[in-house]
Amino acid sequence: MVGSNVGQKVWSMANALRDDGVGSSAYLEQVTYLLFLKMADEYSKPPYSRTIGVPADCCWDTLRTKSGEELFAQYDHVLKTLASQQGTLRQIYSGAQNKISNPSQLAKIISMIDGENWSAMSSDVKGDIYEDLLEKIAAATKSGAGQYFTPRALINTIVKCVQPKPGKTIADPCCGSGGFLLAAKAYIENEYATELNKDQKRFLKYNTFKGWEIVQETYRLCLMNLFLHNIGDFEGIPPVVRADSLLADPGDRFDYILTNPPFGMKSSMRFTNKRGEQEREDFTYNRQDFWTTSSNKQINFIQHIHTLLKVDGTAAVVIPDSVLSNEGDNEIIRRKLLETTDLHTILRLPSGVFYAQGISANVIFFDNKPASSAPQTNEIWIYDYRTNVHHTLKKKPLKESDLDDFVKCYCPGKRHLRRETYSLENPNGRWRKYSYQEIISRDGAELDKEGVEQKCIADDRTLSELILSIKERSVAISTAIHNLEKLIEGVDDQ
């Protein structure tokens, strides 16, 4: 009840400040800076008396005792000073800026945070308050929210299917706000509540999770989210690295990888041309461990995930339809996955699930296998949660219960008990099995054919969704045009 009341207070403050012109994202950033500082203050005092590393002139009391322009000046000093510290402090405050334009608004947030004893709350309560705030702000500011928030219902469903175990390592190479990592932690704590010993609990806190996030603002949110859920601490090495995870093989290998890579098709870099204009150029990752060289983000992430997996590791990855269809480098990826892993399950999702509008995606589940001359995939099970399914973000958002039938069909931990629900007698059944030979004999080993057949029967997508689908399938054309334009520009410059 305490957590619920505090959560309502935090969200009410966001609403009030939005009316004063402070955006939800800006509010969330300031809450992160201030909440971390308040908790650092609490942990530096009895009964904890921990050495946190916050300079005396930046402690919590230096903010709560000031007002007006003096408060603004002190707040700026705190942000800049903490950004120059080491460890988690530096990671949280790096690049931090005050985006509150009115000192009285800042004072209100400080007063709200000061009114609670955060260290006395359980990690579940603190974490739920923060994650709920993340979810509400993602829903309120849809544009760009997809970069750090995957619907919790989908994440929990994926974790229930994978069933992560204690003592295993779990990674997300593009972790956003940490949703997959936190859901995996909650699952382990709930399923093994009476079995976890002291060493396993310590391993869960310090050694289980690893993430990468390239966007500074999102990275900060993730660190705070994990910290509030009792992953890592003030003094240790942060569990998340701020970096482009695709740049290199980190050398680490993991038991589970759960992730939703960015939906953008191309990796690119900004550069200044001869005219002094900013342009973007497709960027490819030249890695020896990759099967193919590509500027396609999804293709690169799938290859990277395969590298990160232990020999017997398990992955669940959200991907757009284009990866399953027959275009570009995608065929190489599909064939390699079928050959080197047991790609056993595909969940086809409808549009209206993600904050990016019109996106139709899938979740692929595969187990890594030792090197072998024989293909490691024997059969692929496809669950069609798309045909005649409608979801919207506000009126009909995806609920965990919507995917209960998929989990039942998946048979977590007992896949040998799977039974098809699709048949000639029951053509509306959503659960269907395909053999490796059926898939490999298709043009380009296309995994999207089943979805195409269903869409021919009942294509109920909106016009905007159809347009987006056409755009997704025109990568080869757009790439050719882009290369032609660069060639023409080179001729003109001569």
C-alpha cells in the first residue's frame, strides 16, 4: 500500500509539472538524479554508514535547504561535480543537466522525494514505483518510447517460456530500461523463493546480469532501474555498459539472451560532406565472427547474439517481419540459424503492441548447439497471434493473459509434449509445426510464408500498417537508390 501511495504521488507530480510545461521525459530524468542522491544520503548514514563517494558540498542537505536561484546554482553544481566522480555516480550523472525552468518546480520535486525514506522500502516497492513511472511515461510520449520500453506483458511471457534458472548468466545487448533483465530476476526470485541460498542470492545481485545501451539518457534510466531492483550497488562495477554492443565481441558468453533490438533497418554514422552539410552514411560492422557483412541492424544483432551465447545457451529475440521474409542478406541469416541452432519456435505478433506505430514483429526462440555437419533445427513451431487479432496502446493494450494460450502451447520445459492446434479440420488453430525440410525447400528458406498465407485469407491491417510493411520490404531498392545518388554526387564533384 505504501508503494502504491508513493507511486501515485510521483506520477501526480509528473502531471502537475507537465501542465507547467515540464515534459514527462525531463521530469523522469530529474527524478533519477534526485532520487539517487537521496538514497546515497540515506545509505551514508546509520545503520548503513556506507562510503558512497558523494562530496560534502553535494550532499542531499545542500539542496533541501535552498530555494530560488540559489537552489538552481547549487543543483547545477551538484550535477557537474557528481559527473566527475567515479563508478556508478559518474555513470548516473554523466552529461546531466537541469531541465526544470522554474526553481519552485524543482523545490516541489525535492520536497516530494525528501518526504520518503527510500532505503527502508523493499527493492520490489522502489523498483515497481520507478518501472511503473517508466511505463506511464512511455505510454504518454509514444514517439521514441520504443527505444527503451518493450511492453511488460510480452517480456513476462517470453521469460515464462525461457524459464531462466539460478546461477546462470543473462544478457541483453540493447537493454533499454532493463525490462528483460528485471523480469528474469523476478521470475527466478518467485519460482525459487524457498530454494535460493546465500551464494545464489549474491550471484543474482552481482553476477547474473549484463547489458549494453548506446543512448546516454536511456542508459541512465536503466542503471537506476536495476539499482532500485537490487541489482548491483553504489560501489561496484555497473551491470550495464554504455556502448554500441555491435562494435566488437566482448569475449563474455551467456546462458540466456533476452532482447528486443532496435527496429530501425540501417546502422549509420553522421559525417560532414564537402559542402559542410551533415549527412548519414550506412555503417557496416566488419567482424570475423559474423556470417555476413551488413548495415542491417537486425541482421547484425542476430549474429551478435549468436556469438554471445554459450554452446548450450538459449535466446529469445524480438524481430520485425523483414528478417523472416526473403530479401537481401536475410536468407544467409535464416539458413545459418537453422544450421547452427535449434530454432524451435516463432511467435507472430500483431501491430498495435509496440509504441512504434504499425510495427508487426515476431519473437524467435532458439537454443545454441555445438558445431555439427548436420542441421541443428529439426522442426519449427509457429504460433499465429496475428490473424484477426487487434490491439491498440490505449483502448486495448496487450495483456499477459492474451498470450496464456501461447505459453500453454509452448510447453515450457516440456517441449516434447507439444501438440498442434492447427489442422484441416481446425484451420483456425494458431499453433502449427513445420519440418526443417519444409522450411529449407522454400525459396530463400523463408520463415514468413505461413504469415503470408494467413494474410491472404484475412488481411485486416490498417492503411498505415500496409504502407509501413511496403517500406520495410523495399530495403534493396532504397539501398540501390542511395548508392546511385552517391555515385552521381561523385561525378558532379569532379
